[in-house]
Amino acid sequence: MPSSKESLRNVAERFGLNYYDHFGVHTLNDLHFPMAKVYERGKWRWVVIGGRPYHDESIARAMVDDARAAQRMCLKAVDPIDTERKYDLPGLHNPIDKWEYKLEQF
């Protein structure tokens, strides 16, 4: 069974989205860079999340955490669960599907 990370990577590939991995904060000359690796055109490359460094390491770490969570939520959102085929969950049917217009009788 594929891990959560592998399944999210597969979702990204299926929809043609970039997949980011190896999130972390890199420090250089008292500047903190929130970074991640992205797989593009057959190879991994580093990118700076948000496009800039921060003087405060806690802000850079928050950027990394938010970016990781946002990617996870986005990829899970674009990979819908087909409840009709996979699960039998009563009460999850859309009532609009069976709606019919009827004229009121006076």
C-alpha cells in the first residue's frame, strides 16, 4: 500500500501539478530561507517558499509549515472520493438529483 506521501505525489502527477518535498529552513548570513524541493522537467531543484528570506527564524518555519499543510490540503481536495462506488453511505445523496418541477394546483 502506498504511503500518504506517495499517493499525494501521484495525485500531483495526475493533475499536472508540481509536487514539493524536503521542506526546511536554511540559514545563511543570519537570514532564514524557507525552502522546498520541487520536481520539474525530470529533476529536483530547490525553491524559496514565498520568494524571500526572513530575519526571524520562527516566521520562516511558519512559512514552511503552512506551505506543507497547504499542499497536502490542496492535493487531497483535488483527489475526490467516489462515494457511490467505494462506500455505501446513506444520507449523502444530493436531493437535487431527484427533484422534479411540479405546478401548484389551486
